[in-house]
Amino acid sequence: MHAKFMATAPPPPPGDLFITPAALHKIIIRLPKKKAPRPDGVSTAALRHLPRRAIVAMNRVFNGILRTGHFPEEWKRGKIITIPKTGKDPRKPENIRPITLLSHVAKTFERALLTKLRLFLTPRQEQYGFCEGHSTTLQLIKVLHYLASERNCERYTVAVLLDMEKAFDRVWHDGLIYKLMDTSLSPALTRVVANFLQRRSFCVAVDDVLSAPRPIRAGVPQGSCLSPELYAVYTDDIPTLHGHLEDWEDDVMLALYADDSAYFASLRRADLAAKKIQRVLDLLPEWLDKWRMAVNVSKTAALLTGSQRNMPDQLRLRGQAVEWNTRVRYLGVHIDRSLRMTPSRPRHPDESGCARQTAADTRLQTAHKYKSSNLQALHTLPPDLRCTGLVCPLLGTAAPASPGQPPDCGAGWYVRNDVIARDLGVETIEEFVRRLTRRAFNRADAGPTHHCTTWHHFLTDRQEDTSSHGTW
């Protein structure tokens, strides 16, 4: 398939597919500032300082690639550096994390090519990974909202979280080209992508020594911005029960975020929900074999939400048992059978305390009404707390950063914390959470996730109902 397609005469690309110098300049100025030079010796700082003539010349080269469908061979060579995993024996290969370094000029062209691909490629609605207007937060809100709603309706939900084994490294090139040809993508762009995947190689660098180059016969390149988009196209037809249901049956819910895949089924009886998930797992091996993908069954987890003590029959995939778990980890958040996320919070107190200690003398030194030396800096929450109220419970996550007694800042014991925060201009936990919540849902309303509108109204109504009590 791949060789036959590349042997055909390249079709002329439509005029609107060419890159303009203005669009290229916009891509260049958005490149990261502090990126080291890659194998060709060109850094992002050098690209950002290119004069107008150089950008126009580069634009001509990029349009020549689109016209001929030939991706330069030099850009297909990757240099791999190895970084040992923390706390593990670096002498074992499985404890080494490989990082592929690609040419910054090549990655600039890939960013320009990606803007053209997105004009034709639209991933399925369940795919939230690397899509504009989507995020892990919105995916978690979607999943947790579904689980909570079904539980409130006294339904049991069975969830299966698949562990795709080396997902990006197993993409079959001929299969990917076949799927691209089946979309509305221009043949000229399909040819560029096919040449982009063809005859790639890599070498491993240890100190100043390079290994012999090795060919890459499968997978999408690590470090390329095109790889997530191509992987989403490749797995776009992952099976559900669509076409295998009776008229009165509902399909399972599918949640995709890049290579994280999960199925959910809810029914009044837990055993029937498990049987529904089992029907999906029975369809999965045929799709995996056809497209040369694999699932690590030993790391695949199943979860039953609800209060039922007796677990349903064991789920099986490829004849192997899928273990029932009382707690699973999804997109970095632990979820248990009661939809509590307590295991994801133990490290927060130390981090919030460190943040308060290091930032106590920065913003609050201008305060005159109270001493600022020991004031708890509530406005400097660590990044892990920024999902507070959206995903993680507010009380448990915010408690370490909001002590029960007034801070030692010169105020009397009778002065409330919210009064101190107001006088010093410190953002409280609730204000911080509300601001992030509004921003997240405003982005969702402005993006393609139209189904988030119901969550927004639900959250707004809840805030209005509880505003008189001071918490929500």
C-alpha cells in the first residue's frame, strides 16, 4: 500500500494549501525560546531572529515540500539521548527514558503542516487528546459527571481502562496511510505524510559517542507535533457496540485522551453492566489484530462504582482476566468506587507549605495593616491544586493551605481569615477555585465541546444555591 501510493505521480496541491510567509512567521515567533540546538546545530533562538528574507526563503522551501511531496532525508534522522528514571537502577534498559531530538527547522514545517491537516481531519467526539478546546480537566469532568449522574440515578457503572502497549510505537504505516486515504484529506498532503513516515532512522547518543543509525519501520516519531494527530486518526475507529445493539439498548460510553482509552457502561444491575462491557472486550481483539495494536491486559483495570459488595463475573480480554480494582488512576487522578479521590492528595500539604514559605515575602511585603512576615500565602498554590473544585474535592485539597487559626501577622485572634485576606488583597481558596472554574467553562463554551453547557448550568445553579452558606 505504502510503496504503491508513493509510486504514483504526485497530484498538484490546491492553492489554498500553500503556506504564506505571514503564517510561517507566526509559527516561528511562537517557538519555545530556550531550546537547545538539535543535530543540525540550529536553535529556536536562531530561528526567532531570522530576517524577513530568510523567512521568505524558508517559506519557499516548505511550499516546495508540499508541491513535490518529498520530506528531506536529513529531517528524518533522530538523535536519542537517554535519561535515567528517578530512583531506579540506570543499568537496566527498562529504567531508561529515551528522548528523541529532531531538527527545529523540521518541527517548524511540521507545525505548518499540522495547520493544513486540521482543515480536513476531525477526530471523533470522544477524543479529547491534543485537540483544540479540549483538556484533561474537561475529560475528567465529563467522566466524573457521567459516573456521578448514573450513581444518583441508582445505576451501577462498570469501567474498563485499557493500557495500550507502546501505542505510538506500534502504528502501522501502511494502515495509517490507508486510513488517511479514506478521509477527506487532500492526496497531496497524504503523500507528504507518507513520505514523512518513510525511511526514518535514529541513533543513540551516550556522552559524545553516537551509535550506528537504525531504521524505524513502525510508529509515529517521538517529539513530532504531527504524531498525536496521526495517532488519533489511526485509532479513530476503535470499536464500540454501535451496530451490535438492539433498538432499546444504549451504547457504551467511550472516553479517549491520546492513548488513554476507557469504556463505561451503566445499568440497574451490576452484572448486566459487566456483560455489556464484556461484549465490547470481545470485539476488541479483532480490531487490535487488524491494525497491529496491543493491549497490556495485566495493566488493564476494571472498576465498579456503587455499594454492591458482590463483584460481577470476571471480565476477560484475549482469555486473560481483567482484575477488579477498588481504585483506579485515570489521567493522573485516583477514582475509587465511591467516586472519592483521597489517594491523590497526600502530597499536597508539603507542597502547599513549601509554596507558602517561599512566597510569603514576595507579594505581601507591601501590606501595611498587618505584618507580612509569616502570613500564609494562599495565592501561591502549587500546580497540583489548580484543579481544586473542578475535579478534586475542595475541602480536602484546600485544608492544608487554609489553616484553622489566624496566621501570625499581627492581627488579633478574633480577626477572621477572610478579613485578613481581604485587607491584604490575598485571593482566598474559594475565589481561586471560582476563577479557575469560570475560566475552564468559558473555554469549553467557546470551544467545540458543546455538551459542556449542561455542566456549566449545573455548576452555576449549585453556586447560586449555596452562596448564602458561604461554601459550595
